[in-house]
Amino acid sequence: MTLGITRLASTRLLERLIATPDLVRGLQALAPQDFSALIRRIGVEDAGELIAAATVEQLTQAFDEDLFTSDEPGARERFDTARFATWLEVLLEAGDTAAAERLSALSEDFFLHALLQVMVVLDDDALRERMDVGDEAAEQADKALESALSEQLDGYLLLGRGEPGWDAWLSVILALDREDRGFLERILDRAVAACGEYLDDLDELCEALSRAESLAEDVEAEREERRSAQGYVEPRAAAAFLKLAAQPHAGPLEDLARDANTRAYFRDLARVPSGSVERPAMGHRHGARAELPRGNEQGRAPLEVLLEGVRASESSGVPEVPQHSLADLLQGALHELHHAEPVRAAGFMEELAYLANVLLAGARSEGGTMAPAEAANAALSSVLLGALLESGCELPDVLGAGKLAATLGKFHADILFRRASAELARLGPERAGQPFLAEMDQVPDALRKLRS
């Protein structure tokens, strides 16, 4: 089955999918990232039948991309409790037993972390013993308990935190009580351990909150490990790279070492078995993805499609640089590098994808968060500027492709990006928050300023 999702309205797309023979088999054959993109296209609220048929891997990927958000680029991405409540409601459309089965197949840490955002779980007998003390704290707690959403379940007391999703969570828990008591007891026992110190004083409450934060970090770490293997960059790591890139460095570029975050990124990428994921991918919050072109059935060069877009956007207001010369120069250099050092050329492409991913996760454009195409163009433009600065290649010297190719082969793309970024940062305070070029047609002007 082929699931085509371009040029179709979401409603028509959903109707066609549901009417497709053997839908479940075809849907489950989708790569997890393609499934996640399909759900984003249709909308979670309307995709209940598709979500009910998803594999665990597909559901995990969709959660990774949709449930963790940040307020701005470069900030820590946190679990969105309200958004997960929406997912719970959609999962429950297939019945509480089916929803419970889907959720219990996920990581227990994830399940527990999501649960604790919505409710406190206490040992009912232990709470009664604490309340029998009759002190002021117990009296205040008794008033709070009277107004809280609550459910007693075989010695466990579940208390609502006032967050969305209480009713949906309760349906899932009661279904697990019927269908998978062992799993539910493990979860509730861990929840009691995390929340038990609420029974004591404020110091113990702070300790309980600390445990909850530790669990959140464990869940986030699991997610980041999965996403790192797919080529994503964690937003705080991206922001740290961009800040570092703008710092001046002394000495020759050969002495500039890769930063720890970049080394870790490529070390993680290298551990992924060949063919197990699509590499290199670029992603951002809610799963925005783009890829540097790798060629097509007509055998076009790897960057040709992207460079066509660059040519179309190059300004004709720079008369001393002929139209298309920058794209031609870069494409010629990459062709030479590919013929001379194919392995290095492939590595250079992965490095460009990494830089675009950094910009997606940690930078802003005029409209806010960068789009994948903007990030790819900015990465390419900034690396080209760094390579031109380092190689001494002049414009419009389209015959300088060999000199440029030698520079691309000698230095990692991220090092050339840092070369450009550090130079751009010294042009003035207006560059402090954006030490990179957004478009290819900005290269000539920046080159003139930096060499003057």
C-alpha cells in the first residue's frame, strides 16, 4: 500500500486512508518518522483510527516529536501535560482496554512520569496514620483532600493535581486494573515511593519534587538518545554551539578543536547501524524535518536541488558578482571533493545536516523559529563564507573551485561555520544574536566587510 500525503487536504487524506484495503498492514509498514509526519498532517484529534493501529515504535516516535515543547529556541524541551491529555482522549476512542494496552507497552519511566504530572499517589493506610496525628498540618491536609479529585484503589489513594487528563487517566488505570494488574501495581508502587514523603513536612515535599524532576530527566534522556540516533540536536546543545561559534579564537584554524557537543553528536551517529535510520536528518520541535538532497533518479548531484533554490534567491543587486556564481562555485567545489575524496564528501554532507539541525533547534529567523529550508540555506551560506575566508578564494572566481574544494576537504563544516561566525560577530552588536548568514546572497557583502 502506498500512502501519498502531498497535495491532499487533511480531511480527504483521512477519508482515503480509512477506505484503503488492508489499512493496518500498510500503516504499520510506515517508518516511525513517516507515521509521525502523517499524524501531524491529519491532526491528532482526527487520527484516532490510525493511532489505534500504530506500532509501539511509531507511537514512541510521535510522542517524541509532539509531546516535548520549549518556550523558545535553545531552551529545554519539557513534557506537555495538556497535549498528552489530548493523546489519551484519542487513544480512548478505541476503548479503555485498547488504550491501556498501548500505553503499558511503552517505557515504564515514561508512563510513570506522565502519570505523576496529573496525580499524586499515596498509600491510603499511611495517609490515615498521618492524619490521625491531628496537628495543624493534618487539618490543612484534610481540607485539601476534601476538595481534590480522588480515587481509592485497593490501598492506593489517587489524588488529582488539577491538571487536564484526570478522567482519561482514571479510565486507563481502571482498565489496567482489569487487564494487567501486575503492570499497574509496579507503576503505583513506584508512584507511592515518589510521593510518599508528601505525608511529612515541607522539607520532605521538596525531596519528593526532586525525585519527580529526576524522573523527568530520565524520560527526557531516553527521548534524546532516540532522537540523537536520528540526527536531531537537543536545543540547549544547539544554543551552546551557536554561542561558542561566535567567540573569537586565536591561531590557525587547524588548531581549533571540535566542541564536546559536536563530537558527541557524531559519536552517537556513528553508533547507529548502517541503514537502521535515515541519515542525516534534520529536526526540531514538533518534528519539523528536512534533508539535504542526495540526488534523484536522474543522477543529479547531491546539492543540486538546494543550489537551484539558492540560485533563484540570489540577489542581482551585487553587480560585481555574476548571477549564479556562488552556487556554481560551491557546486564545482563539491563535485571536485566527491571525485577526489568521496568518503570526505559524504562526511561533509552529514556535517551540513548537523549545522542545519543546530539552527533549527537553537536559532531564530525573522518569523520566529527557522523553517527547515531556511536552516539548510543558512548552514550552507555560513559554511561557504568560512571556507572563502580560509581559502582566500576571491569572487567572482568560479575557477577557484579547486582551491575551495581543498578547504572543504581539510576542515569539518562545523569548524568552517565557526570561522565565519566568529568573524561575523565582530562586525557589530547587531550580529550578536545571529552570528551566521541567512542567505547565500549575503556572502559577497559579508566577505567584503570582513576583508576590508
